Amino acid sequence: MVSALTPGGSPRRREPSSMASAQLSDCAPLVSAAKSLLRTPFDAMREHYAAAVRAGLVERSLLASARFERKLGALERTALGLWARRV
């Protein structure tokens, strides 16, 4: 246990588990930024596919779009593991 002083001056005891959760909550913005950075290439592939469809280079088809998304989703899950998107 670690003791810390409260604003009133009396010592307060912190349990190790509460310290660990405080440290994890401090890392949350960093983890969120890392996830966003790792997902960027997959978002870019989705954007390029959409642009190709709009330009007429790829057929406009719900089936083709679903196939593309399924393959890209599998690639994303393989590459990122637990950090991949889940819907």
C-alpha cells in the first residue's frame, strides 16, 4: 500500500489495484492515438476504393463492395489483432 496526503493533511491509503487503474487511465489518450494511427492505412484503402467507384474505375455493386470490405476487414484483423475495429 502507498499512503498519500489528502488536502486536509490526513494520510490516505491507496490500494495497488487503484494505482494500476489510475496509471491505465493516464495511458488512455496514448492508446487511442496509437489505434488511430494503426488504422489509418485501412481507412485510406477504403477511401481509395470509394474514389475508384465514384470515378467509374470499379463497378458500382453492393456485392463487390461487401467482398472488398470483408477482405479488407480480415486483413485489418490479421494485421492489428485485438486493436482492429469490431462492429
